[in-house]
Amino acid sequence: MTSTPFPDISDLTLEEKAALTSGLDFWRLKAIERLGVPSIMVTDGPHGLRKQAGESDHLGLNDSVPATCFPPAVGLGSSWDPELARRVGEAIGREAAIEDVAVVLGPGVNIKRSVLCGRNFEYFSEDPIHASDMGSAIVRGIQSNGVGTSLKHFAANNQETDRMRSSSDIDPRPLREIYLRAFQGVVEDTQPWTVMCSYNRVNGVYASEDPFLLTQVLRDEWGFEGLVVSDWGASNVRIDGIRAGMDLEMPTSGGITDRQLVEAVQNGTLDEAELDRSAARVLDLIRRANERAAVEGVLDVDAHHALAREAAARSIVLLKNDGGALPLRPSQKIAVIGEFAENPRFQGGGSSHIHPTRVDVALEKIREVAGDVTYAPGYVLPPAPEGIGMSGAKAPKPAPEKLQSLRDEAVAAASGADVAVVFLGLPDEDESEGFDRDHIDLPAEQLALLDAVAEANPNVIVVLSNGGVVALPFADKVPAILETWLLGQAGGAGTADVLFGSVNPSGRLAETFPYRLEDTPAFTSFPGEAQHVRYGEGLYVGYRWYDARKMDVAFPFGHGLSYTTFSYGEPRAVANAEGGIDVTVDVTNTGSVAGREVVQAYVSRPGSAVERAPRELKAFASVEVQPGETVTVPLTVRSRDLAYWETRVDEWILEPGAYRVEIGASSRDLRGEATVDLEGDDLVVPLTRDSSIGDVVAHPVAGPIAREEFRKTQFGQMLFTEDGVSAMGGAMPLGRLVSFGVDEKLVERILTAGA
């Protein structure tokens, strides 16, 4: 820390101000030595620290310093536990502070619009409330160490295909209610130090130069106080970016854009006050980072690995467990099959790739518990791509005779065992930052292996390793399935903990598993064409889509089993003073072992005046319950999360009336419901000549005038019935009545009253 006062923006020259708004290199900001302003370093996250040890580069070709690799968001999000996420964030923040890193680039809270997005492993959920609560927890944890975060990728960055040019074309309601809502929640609740704007365009405008996103929404509406940084290489026209509110361009431009900004100020095409605004934000970020006290002590590698193991086990979702196939008993004769058991894939490819302090291997951890374990690889994993794995290139397949030999070995192992634990999953070449998938199938050789093993021994436990949703054509053929996602460096131990029951599984799906790719909401419009992708499914993302169509799915949003059972009492719900809903429900552990239940609250507004999904997640809680114990679980549904975006007035509106709150263990395992009346907001839509007669007569001021005067005209019978406005009359635009002889002065009078 410096002992001298930190300089003010007025102390800087024009050239120094311009220099502050772009990077020194890939990871460092520029210093201003004459004023004692130091350079600070930012590094990739979000599930660990990727601080490069050698010469910096963005492609990850140089090794990074060892750091704890926690479960990526696809795993940690399945814990549905913000407190666990906060603890993970706190550990990441401490590691960053030890390495003198000012900002960790994460978390990512983009919505999983399509199951094909290659970067879904970095995002939490298909639901914005879930993503918001988990993302806020990570930010709180990291920033508690005096280390900043970078909330990303703002906004609507939902695919990797043509990600640096493609326009996400989204209507106002889904943009606000689905794709911006998670960002809004994190910003309003935690004030991340920085927000990272995305590569793509939103409704035709690059995110890096969109004043609507970066100033109107982010700052004016949400009250964001920090700095906006570009994704690496996302800056388009730098001067337009400054005007829009994109403060820091990363990485370095080699001084090119610095000179552009200086020249623009000097020739009058850029107001120096706009440059001052961005440079001051960069200066403030450096000041905040410089105020962090020096970290005492060294990294407790063992403690952080233990937390990574806890987080890994808590991220695992037990999809199926017929006949109590799990947990395994150490006395059983176990055949472990599948190369993933020996060669784990524990994180995704791309800029978030962590150099772990150690790696737990599932096969080794299983052998530590059970006495009789045989192993057969069953298939060959292709080598991981060099660098950060953004090529999408496919390795040559092994020769058929090699695959058959491996399959025969696996069948022999399974035939002589009590149970076969088969590890299946997606290799690195199938999903990564930089490209999207074109299918959701597991490799054909793995499915063929499973068929052969199941025929030899039907007592099969499938363990999945994947960063995104996969099709499960075998779901009805095997007794048990564990979805372990990508679990970080301690995933092997966490998997063994759940397999043998030392940890009772409590993970829940944060995304729906469909039967087919063709069933998914974005199937007909992903990834778009001609640099545009139309978000034609609108509000119906994820489970909203399947519920609205009453469509069967393989496993629903929120689903996950336990080694115990839980019963629910009748939920109780009341309106609270903040305009939201307070809910309590009693949950009883009716089994014989302790376990965690994830209690989920879904809300609907029957008879709503606007289009809505059948139900939407609005609150959740992960609670531990001992055998025979009953726990009263409180949930708060915030008024902001109940509001919808009213396009006619461009405001959030809480619709008055009765709301149904359904409590359950998944979106399709609902155990009870309660109804609450909310006062809501008064919606007054200003009248225009295009307003319908129905809108006019409903207006609180203009309505009585219109009703009285229109009844005097020759069109009174056409416009009105005894019960109200007629169907034809209700849809008639106000301005059109002039063509039918209604006095223009009456129309103007009504418009004045309804303004």
C-alpha cells in the first residue's frame, strides 16, 4: 500500500488519462510512475486462479501458477447452496490476494439458453434467479478478501459460434426478465468491482459500445458503481466505447487506441469529460486494489483441497437409484470401467483452465475404500488439445479392433463383479470455449461399451462426466446414474464419497435434461445465420418451455435424489412489507440417514394480464436435516423477482392480485401450494392515437370521459355492450374513429386526459 495520497483525475495529463483506459499487456493495467499509481494485475477465473507464471498470453500456452481448481459453475451451481459458493469464492479470493491479483475475472452468470453452448460449463443455470443467487455468493466471497470480481459476460452471450460478431436479437421482456435479470441481481446485491462486457452484439449493437446496456441499464437503473472492462478483444470502435461507458479495453492495443482517444479529444470529436469519466473509474479500481492489506501466511493447500472435495461431493446429482443400488458397500466386488475413472476430466477447455495443486483420481479413491476392485478402461480418450482447447478439432478414432479388445476386457471385468461402475462422458474435444456442440450425444463407442457391460452384468452404476447436458438413451436400462459434471481437482474423491455414502448426494439439476435435442427451446434458431440469432422462444427458456408445452423430459429442472427421503408439510405464505412473499414449510427427514434437501419455491400468477410461464423459480434453500428431524424452512420471494417488464411503459411492474406459490423438490415434484394476494403496482399506460378503445376506457382519467362521450355517438352500440367494451370496439384504435365521423377535438381531449 502507498502511504501518500492517491492522485485525482485532475492530476493526470490527457495522454495519461487515455493510457489508463487500455491494458499494459494481457493481464496488467498501466502504471503512472510519476504520480505513484502502480500497475495491477487481473487474471482469469472463475472457479480458480489462472495467473500465468511466464510471459503472458491469452491462449494459455504458458503454464499458470498452481491454484486450487474448484468445481466449475456447472458443478457448483448444482449444489443450489449460495453459502457453499460463498466459501468457495472466499478461498479463491484468498489465493488471489496471496498472488497479489487485483481482480478475478468471474463469475459468469449468462443463461444456458441452448444445451449446445460450448461454454455452458462456466455458467450456473437456465434460470436467472438461481444464477443471480449463486453468482452473488461467489462475488461476496471473493471480494471479502479485498479482491475484485468481474461479472461476465454482459450481456446475452449465449453461444460461442461467431461470438465476436453475432447479434443476439431479443425482445424487451425476455431480455429483461431472463437474460439481464441475473446480472441485475448480482449488481444490486453485491456491487462487483467490475463488469465485463461481452463480444457479441445485442439487438444489433456491440455490447462494448452500447450506451443502453452500459450506462442506462447498468449504471442509471441498477446503480453500478464500478468499472466496465471489455472481454479480451471485445472492443470494437474505442471512441464509441468510451462514450457508451466501456471504461477499460483489454488486453493492450500497443498504444493505438490511446492515441486515437487523445486525437479525438484534441480535434473535438470526443468530449474530454467522457474520457475523464472512464479514466477516473480505472484510477479508482487501482486505488481500491492498492488499499488491500498484505496477506499474512501462505496458502493452506490442504484446507483448500478439502473445501474443493466438499464442494465436489455437494455438486453431484443422483439422477436415478432404483432398488437402492447406491450407496455401494466396501465389501462388494466392484468393476470400475471407463478411462474417465483413471484419467479424469475435471474442468472445461478455454480461458478458465486452472493449473491444479493436485488431482484426485476416482479409481484410486474407490480402491482406498473397497478391497476388491478390478479396472478396465473400456475406451480410449482423445488427447486434450494444446493450449486452452478452443480448436474443436477431432482426434482420429482408435482402430475398431482396439475398441473391441477394450470392450471385451470390460465385459470380462463386469461379468466377475457384483456391480459395475461405468464412467462415461464428453472428452475435451467435444466442448470448450470457442465453439459450440452440434449434438448432445455421448461418444458412440462409450454407448456401445455400456450396452455390452449391461448385458454381462445388469447391476450397473453410470457415472457421467460432462460440462453440458447429454442425451441418456440408457436411462431406463440401468439402475443408477450419477451426474458428476466437471468437479474440479477433488472430483475423484468427491465421487467416491457419494458412491460409498460417506456423503449423501444433495445436488439438483440447474438445467433440464431433454429426451432429444429437437425438443429444446432454441432448436430451430441456434446458432442463427448471417451474424444474427433470433431468440424466438422468448420467455420460454429451459423448464419454462417444457412446462408450457406439457412436454415429457428425461430429468426436470431442480431434480435430484438422496439416500434418504423427505416429506413436506403444508406451506404457509404471507405478503411482506417489501411487497414480496415470505414462505415457510416444514421438511421432515423420513429416512434413516442425515441428508440435505433443496427446497424450491415456484410462483405463478393465475389469470395474469400478460404472457407468463406456468411457473417460475423465485426462491430456494439447501437445508440439512437429521433422521426423524423436522426443520422449518423459511424462503423469501423478493418483489423485484415477481415483477414483469411492462413494454408499454418500460418499467418493472408488480401485477396486483393472487399469486400461487408451489413448494417442492423439483419443478415437477411439487409438494404443496399456498396463495397470496399482493397489492402490486398501479399501471397507467399513456394513451396515443394507436391505443385501443379497450385501453382508453380502462384508463383511470380518460376512461370515464371516453365512455360517456362515445355512448352519445352513432358508434356507441358498436363500441359497447351491457357488460363493457365489445370485441370489435375494444380493438379499434382511437385515432381511427375520426375516419368514422368522431370529432377530432374529442379525440384530442381524450389524449390530453390520458397523457
